[in-house]
Amino acid sequence: MTAPITVRDITAEEHLRWLEEQPSASFLQTPAWGDVKTDWQHGSVGWFEGDVQVGAALVLYRSLPKLRRSLAYVPEGPCIDWASPRLVELLKALRDHLKAKGAFALRLGPPVPTHRWHAPTIKGAISDPTTTRYDQAPPDVVEPVGTAVVETLRRLGFRHLSADDGFLAGQPEYVFQVPLAGKSEAELLAGMNQLWRRNIKKTEKNGVTVRVGEDTDLPAFHRVYRETAERDRFTPRGLEYFERMYRVMSAEDPQRIRIYLAEHEGDVLAATIWIRVGRHAWYSYGASSASKRELQGSTAIQWRMMRDALAAGAAVYDLRGITNTVAEDNPHIGLIRFKVGTGGEAVRLAGEWDLPLNRALYTAFDLYMRRR
């Protein structure tokens, strides 16, 4: 007889042991990430089939003012078998556990792909004036597990969020990834377009160097990051945020997070933050200076991070979020072209989904967030 599936709170140590047994997981699902997000409360939960652990998740909690009720958020998780024939039981067990803890809504973001567009397909879509979005272009791959997960969530009453819906999805639904599994460094380079290969040679010829920094290099990273924020008109995070991120993630695993700096004659041209969990590596934060842009510091730093991800055994190098656009006149098209030049692929994930557990409180909180 099959053992029932239950969910209970677990320690950070139990959570981390589970993650270490998995091929990969999102860095947003590590216990350390809960310590980074100081504006949320957090805790770890585990799934058990009888006495055997079959999953884990970091849950972030945002409480309603003056009420002991909270939004329970599982970013890019949970870390379970999304192809499991008992998926409905796994999700219901999480729902029941969090509802008993006072959650008025459950939000999760299954880290499973539903569609993939390869670089040649993206280039064709950009040049086609009738195609302005990825979801208007036929995908090269439709992932059966991801599409089945989406249908399961709908059947269970989850509500799909988009960037302009509800109180805003927190993580990107479209990402750009470079597959690394089975590739050599030479094959990775050969998969890039001619401009990328030419610019990599240019950085070497011009004496651009890239090094892995230490926590003492965070102020240098942050100076370039602030410059980027001013130029691109977004609100930057404070230096203390990155200091905390580096400190707690390094304490959890010394190989988890790195700072990279591309330099030329003492000037920092670009600076980035690289994160790895198992066989998945991310370009998490990046910044570049307007000074000496012709030296291609951003290209040099990306090439170094990709090679280091490959050397560390990563199967995926993840350049994180992209917008759902391939329109020539979109302000983000330059960034998309830059990423496409790596020879990677655009990936649509299942996205973020909300399950109201107390509809009145969920509606009120949704309205509050819309008015902020």
C-alpha cells in the first residue's frame, strides 16, 4: 500500500541536505536565500512519503498588517518531482500545511520549462514584422512535463500571474539559457555568432582581464551597478543588500556565489554576480561602465563566467529574465540580441501561480497591492 504524502516544517540543515542530493535547484530555494530576504519571514518545509523525504521548499511569508495571516510564497519552487504521478497529492499537502499555518494565499513558481525557442528561430522571429512576441512564434520544443504541470495547476484552482496582473509576479516567466551539458569550451565558442566570437578576440587583444573578486570588491561592483541603474533608469539595491547576499550564501556553500570584475588598466569596465546550485549556474546581477565600452568588458566577463560554469560541471548557464518580445522597435531588443548571440535558447517557464486560501483576504490584499 502506498504511504500517504505529508508536509511538515524542517530545519535549514535538513533542507540543505535534500538540495545536496538533487542535480540542481533554484538558488531562490536555498535556505540562505531566506536570510537574504529580510523583508520577508521564512521557513523550510519538507514532503514525506511515509518516513522518506521526497521534496523540500523555502517558503517566504509576508504578513497582513495587524492580522496573523500571510501570503506564503515559494519562489522558483518547490523542489519536488514535477513529473510525479502523485503531483496533485504533493501540491494539496503543501496547501493544507500552509493553510493550517495561517496563509491566506499560496504562490509558487514551478521551475519547469513549457516551451523553448532556439537561436535561429529567435533571429527569424526578430526579422519577421508580423511576429512581436515569443508566444507568437512556433516553439522548437514543447515540454510535456511543463505543459502537464500548467494543466494540473489550473485544475486545482491556481491563478496564473503575468507581469501586469494581480499583485505582480516576482520572477521572470521567460528566461535565456545556454545549454552546457556535453559541450567542450571550443564547442561552446563555436555555437556563438560571429560578432560574439570577434568581440571575445577583441577583449583579449585589447588587454581586458577578468578576475574573481572577494567581498572587498563589492563596493567596486556597486559603483558600476549604481551607474548602470542611473543610465537604465531602474532603482538600485543598496550595497548592504549585496554584502548580506554574499555573506550568507558563501556561509552556506563557499562555491555558491562569486563576484567577477572585468578590468582594463585599473578601470572596472563591468562587474557581475554569479551563482551556482548543483548543475545550474546563473548570471544573477550585472553592471557595466559607459567608459571604454568599445573594449567589450561585458562580453569578456560573460565568456569567463560561461567557461567557469562549464568547468564547475554546470549543465545550464542561465542569463535570467527576458521580456516576451522580439519586436524590432522594443527598447529591450538590444539585450535580447546580445543574449541570442551566445547561441543559447529562450525558455518559457510555467510561471507564477496563486491559490487563494481565504478569498476575501486575497481579494483585499490584491487590491492593496494594485494601489501601491
